[in-house]
Amino acid sequence: MGYNLQVTIDKDSGFCFGVVYAIDMAEDILEQDGYLYCLGDIVHNDEEVARLKAKGLRIIGHDSLPELKNEKVLIRAHGEAPETYRIALENNITLIDASCPVVLKLQNRVKASYDQQEKILIYGKHGHAEVIGLQGQTNGDAIVFQDIAELDNVELPDSFTLYSQTTKSTDKFYAIKEELLNRGYQVNANDTICRQVSNRYDDLGDFARKYDKVVFVSGKKSSNGRVLYEVCLKSNPNSYFVSDPAELNPAMFNAGDTVGVCGATSTPMWLMEQVKGVLETY
């Protein structure tokens, strides 16, 4: 077609260190043993999961964990609730713990708060793996909300400690803290948002503004992907969300367009390279 698109991949996009660490660990054991169980999707990206499954990764749900005995099981970057460790101990399961250090630190802080009998609120996505792990530190007592409107009809204690899932937006976290203070609560706010994620918010906007079109590559299940795509869209209305190079279409572009390719903390670099390759054939 001869569109002659100028395609650039965002050098700051791609896996965060927690995901890199988990995948490196999995690959080492797969090479050694030929198979490895992983509790939940190792990363919220179907293409990367398929690549690892082909190497012998077996993804299992929490309901299957009690049925395993004398096996190795990988805990992914999102971390796990204490219950998982208890079952592993009972079943002689060796846990390969690839919990992200940022998440582990937060789990420890939440547990310490809970042990001191503080009331705990967690700003995070319901049902998200990391949030389940955090709530587990409080025996399920923490109040989880993903939108402040959910707290409107909830009897909250006069004072409480506020935590956040590590991949949430810092701006939103501080806005929620302000709003709760305005409502007259005593709020002890702990900003536990991962800087590798929050710095990407700022840098991504700058990246998106530089190009005629932006292709944002991410799994549909990634909450981080959704948020980062919104950042792209705000900075450049000509931004497209794709999970797979097959979703690209020449009609999205004009001849000579400059195109920026970027992604979530769960998007593998090889997938962004594939997208770039397809765009360069137009």
C-alpha cells in the first residue's frame, strides 16, 4: 500500500520489574523441570500466557490448589493471601514466591495496621488478585472500594487507615483522601502506589503527544492497561487500544503518519515489536 508509516516504540513501556522477575523465575524452572504450576494468570496478557504455556506453564485456580500435593507452585507478582501459604504447607507444596517487593511491603504494612486494630480501607479493584491478597492480611475485615460513591451509604468508623492497590492513580488516591477528610473523618493515608507505574502516567502523556496516531497494546484484563490507555487518549484523541496485531487496520492511518506504539506494565516488548512490524507493512 505504501503508507510509509514512521513507527516508534515507547522505550519505557513493557513489563515492570515485578513481572520481569516472575517470568524469569518461571522460565528458569520450566527449563529445569519441563513444567510448573502457576496460581492464576502469571500476567494479564493472553499472548504472553500462551507463550509460557507452550513451555510447560500450567495455570491453576485457587480452587485446585488443595488438590495438589508435593508440587512446585509459582506465586505471581500480585502476591497472595495467608491462606495460600497455609494450604501449601499442609500439602507439601513448594511455593516459588515471585510476589513483587512493592506488593509484599504493602501487605506487611496492612497486616501491621490490622494487628494494631486500626480500621482499614483499601482503594482498589474488587476481585483483583493483589486486592484479595491485601484483604487476606486483615482476615477479610478491610473495606474495599474502587469508587468513592460506594462509601456513601457505608457506616465508616470516625478514624481509619487508607491504603491503595499499588497500580492505582496517585491523583485519584489523593483526591479520595481529601474528600474523606472533607467528610469529617480522621484519615491516616498511606500512599503505596508503585512509582514505576505512576511515573509512567506522566511520561506516557508526553509520549502520546509526539505522534499523529498512537497504538496502545494491552491485554483486555489488565486494569493498569485500561488506566494507561485513558492517559494516552487524553493526550492524543487518535489513540487505539489493541490486544493483538490482528486488530490493526490500515484504515486507522494516513500515508506518512508518525505512529507511537506503547503498552501497559503487563504488555511484553515482543508484542509491541510485532505491532510495529505489521504497521510497517502498510
